[in-house]
Amino acid sequence: MNDTVFTKPIKKQFEFDEEVAAVFDDMLERSVPFYKESQKITQFFALKNLEEGGVLYDLGCSTASLLLNIHRGLEVNAELIGLDNSEAMLAQARRKCEAYGVKIDVKNADILEYEYKKADVFISNYTLQFIRPLVREELVKKIADSMREKGVFIFSEKVISHQTKLNKDLIECYYDFKKTQGYSEYEIMQKREALENVLVPYSEEENIKMALNCGFSHCEVVFRWANFATFIAIK
């Protein structure tokens, strides 16, 4: 289904409800520049680091599209677990897994409170930015503590610049991209309003510093377009 969520006046802050879940795959592809490419990079590094009998977590797995792609590329026996706190998203994920006859464990869970097994890979696609800054670092530390040595945490985030003019230009560049994807000025402004104080992005440098402070030995960007970046952190 096509994303038309913001063609009408908003009445609440953004949330991952049934209306959003129904169009989420289209929303991602049209709202996140080079989304497929960043997902392919994520999939590549995930598969490179998953060992026999290993565990992979996708935090904020939404409709499980990435997990399904990773499953298709698996050459080892590994456990794929998707966590999300939106039942509407998980309903879509379960339908997809059932349609493809794939065994992927998708659970309704609070990623801040969940008890993780030791894992080879953690993935977080545009999820940390929705975690309040006060507890975001706690979550990243919990991820690091739940990871085997040399395991990887691959995460994508919207990023900001602390240089005022550059940050403004990055936003304008992004809005131009959204217009080429068929979104109107009205839809763009509506979504921006709905996400106000819900999505709180860090800069590239702040994300790297957070990963290092939380126990990762290395972190760098492996893909970036304007104000969207994919990071890899190594335990």
C-alpha cells in the first residue's frame, strides 16, 4: 500500500500504529534515501559475523523485511530474533514470515528491559533515535554487554550537524529528496510536526562517541547520504 498517512491533518504525535504499519514498507523506501542500499550493507555485515549456532537481534524489527532477507542469505544455523513494541508492526511481520514459510522469532518486547542472550549481531534500523536520550546510552551499553567478543552492532540513524547552516542545508536536501518521491510540501510538514520531540537524532560524532563509551572497541560510518548514516560498532 502507498503511504498517504500525512495527506490529512495530524491529530497526534507520530506512533507506529495500524495505519503506519499498513504502509510502512512504502514509507521507508520513499522516506529514507538509499534505504535498500543501506539494508544490503547491513545484511552483508550481519551474515559475515553470524557464526554457527549464533544469535542475531533486530531491535525495532518492524515488519521483518530485513530479517527475511538475512534468512535468505544464511549459510549457518543461527537464531534470528526480532523485537518490537508495536503489535501492529508485528502482525505484519508474522504474516510475512508465515507467507514465506520462514521461522523467525518476532516478539512484542521493550528493548530496554529485555533479557538478551549472548549474540553475534545486533541490528537497529532508525530505532535509537526514538529512545529518549537519557536512557539511550543505557540501551547501547546493554547491547555491548550482551555481545560476544568481536560481535557487531549495525545501526542506522538520522543524524544532525552542529554547524547551523550545514544542518539547515542537509534538511533542505532531504526534503528535496522526499519531493522527488512524490510527497507534497504539506505531507512533509505534517510528518515533521508529528515527529517533533519524538525523534531526537544525534550527530555522527555523538553516535560514535556513545558506542565507544558503552564498551565497543571501534565504531565508524559505513554508509552515509546527507543526514542519514549507517554505523558499525565492533565489540
